[in-house]
Amino acid sequence: MPEVRVIIPSDLERALEALVKAGFAGNKAELARTAITHFLSTVPTQLQKGYDLETAFSPDGRIFQLEYAVESMKRGGSIVGVRCQEGVVLAKELPKKEAELLVLPNPFAQAFRIGENIGAVYCGILSDGFFIVEEARKQVELLKKEGSVDIETLAKRLTLFMQPFAQKKDVRPFAVALIIGGLDSNHEPRLFLLNSAGLAHEYKACNVGIGGEESKRILKEGYKPELGLDEAMMLTIKAALREKKNPEDVLVAVVDAKTGKFRNVTTEEKERLWDKIFP
């Protein structure tokens, strides 16, 4: 145990010695530890033991760990999802190459196939996102055994998986946001955004990450319910990148309602649309 030395008034020193002689403790150090322990038990709010050890609430009810998780999530690139009548489009902005020896595509930074007609992209801490992707795949397998895979049911199960990490002792929230898109049991396109708090919201179009406000503006100005799949792809890419870059700078995947399949969009497909996206 770390040693703590303090200077106390002489009259308090005499009082402590008297208590020790009276048998209240074996020595003054033991008596001091007992007094401090009793004092801490009377403190109305928890003293922080580290952001990853205890759930720390602010006086107005905010959870500090969630706020830090959200900040990490916002710095993890940009992800965008758009739902249209013909399917769902997902996109993820790739970080700049930091070294010539970096292997791409990064297995942790991609558009993930969750099920036959469900895909996902995420931003934030890559290992957190990959962990949730693996949980989503497990849930899809369980849903298959139960009868059918429904994206809304999957979103609900993932929120139940993520939520305890936002408030449970000795764990931290997932510093990640996840967009999952696909077809429901009625073969209708659906799009859900899951955040660090374990909340899920359904959207027609959504974005998270770097350049959030600019991406949101692009989605608001460009979204129309009657968009075709190519038009939705163009809007998604523009919102993810926000400015003209290269086709290799963005990962794109679609769930086509006609085929009922998830697939990654090739570089050739992106190049075909590039001049229309960034004229």
C-alpha cells in the first residue's frame, strides 16, 4: 500500500495517540485508514477511479465515458448510408495511406457482409467495430436457426448487446458507430444507425464521422424518395468524401432489392459514375 505522510496539529496528534491507547486501533496509521474509509463511504457521489473502471456521471446526468467514446467515434473517418426504393447503399471514407508498405484493403476497414442481404460500415476504434461485426454475424446465424433473418430484429439485438457496456462497471462503451443496411422480412430496404450508447435509429439517409455537418448538408439537399440505386450510390459517395478525391478513397457496398444480395462496389463501377458525382 502506498505510504502517505501528512503534518497534523499537535493537539490532533495527542488525540490520535489517546485513541490508540484506548484500543480503537493498533496504531495511528490504521486509525487514519479507518477514518478515511468511513469518510469515503459518506461521499454522495462516486470518486472517479479511472474512466474505464467506473461509470462516472456528471452533476447534470451525462455519462463521461459515453462522451469520450463519441469523440473517438467522430474522428474515425466518415460513414454514410442511403436507403432508396431499389436497395441500400453504404460507404466508408478510407484514411490516407500512412506508409507505402500498408496492405490494402485493410481487413478491419471495409464494408462488411453481415448476412446474405445485410451489410454494415462503422467508424471509430477499428477493433471495437470489428468486435460488434462479429457479434452481428453470430446473431444472424441464430436468426437463421429461428426461422428468418430480419434486419430490424438484428438491430434490436445489437442494441441489447452494446447497451450494458455504456453503464456496466469495469467495462467501457464501444467507441464506434455502426450503420447497418439491408432488406427486412418483407424484402423492403431498411437502414439503421447504432451508436456508442446502444441506441438504434432508423433513417432514410444518415452519416457519422469527420465532416459530419457537411455530409449531412449534402444528404439533405440531395436525398429524394424516388432515387434509383445508381443515384443513391452517387449521393452516398459525395456525402462520404465531401470533395473530389479518388475512387480508391471510398469503400462502397450495396444491397440490391432486385437480387436480394449484398455486394461490394468495384473500382470500375465507381469510375463510371465519378464525373457525374464530382463534375
